[in-house]
Amino acid sequence: MPQAPIGPKDTLGDIYYKTYTEEARDDAPHHPPWGLKQKDTFMEFAPCRDWYLNSFLPGEVNRQRARTHDGLYHAYIVGEANTRAANYQIVHEWCTMVRERGDWEKYRERLLRWVKDFEQMNSTFAEEKATFDAEKKSEEWGREGLRIKLCAAEELLSKERAK
């Protein structure tokens, strides 16, 4: 495929893409010849153009150059239709996702309140159970103690009667 000659107004990116050949740079990593700087933003035309024109791999640029005008037009229409359809779906799902996230946050807060309430009730229950068990033991011990005294008194009485 014949490459256009380098012109006087060609940028570094133009030269990079015009001089690319499969044989010379087949396995070389792609280092786009950007003139972009750290402070640049995509709010201005020049950085956007520089990024857009220099972000594609030279092999892909050559592949697209080899297409016919009808082939390029067909690829453009199919790509745009798919991109716009995907954008619609992304925006639609984003709205649903934000709503679901809000519902999930409310559910999470409700569960955390329930866990906190459960822990408080569980500690209260443990305290009441300990108190109940202590009372039960003292009552059992009291009953047992009285029974032992009663038995001792009965023995003593029976010994006294026997005498």
C-alpha cells in the first residue's frame, strides 16, 4: 500500500503512522506519539484530536486504510449503531443500578439495626438467665437445706423417742 509522502505540516503522529511498516515494526510495542501533557483535559479540541488520532495501533490504521469507501461507511454505521445501543443500555442500567444501590443501602442499615437490637436483647437475656439461674440455685439450695434439716430433725426425734 503506498504511503503518502511526509508533508511540511505533518505532526509527529502523522509521521509515525505514515512511516509504519509491518516488516520494520511488526512486534514493536505501540508508543503513541502524543503531544499530550499532564495538564491537558478533554475539554479542549487540540488534546482530544491528538489523543483520538494517535491512540490507534498502526496495524489497525493500515487495515482501515485498506477498506473501500463503502466498507468504511458500513463499518461506521454498524459501529455507531452498536455504540449508541450500548450507551442506551448502560444509561438505563445505571439508573436501575443507582436505585438498587439505594434500596440495598436501606436494607443494609435495617439489618445493622436488627443486629444491634439482637445483640442488646441477647445480652439482656444472658443477664436475666444468669439471675434466674442464681435464684433457682438458691431456691434449690434453700429447699435442699431445709430437707436436710428436716431429715436431721426427724432422726433426732426418732432417736429421742427410741430412748
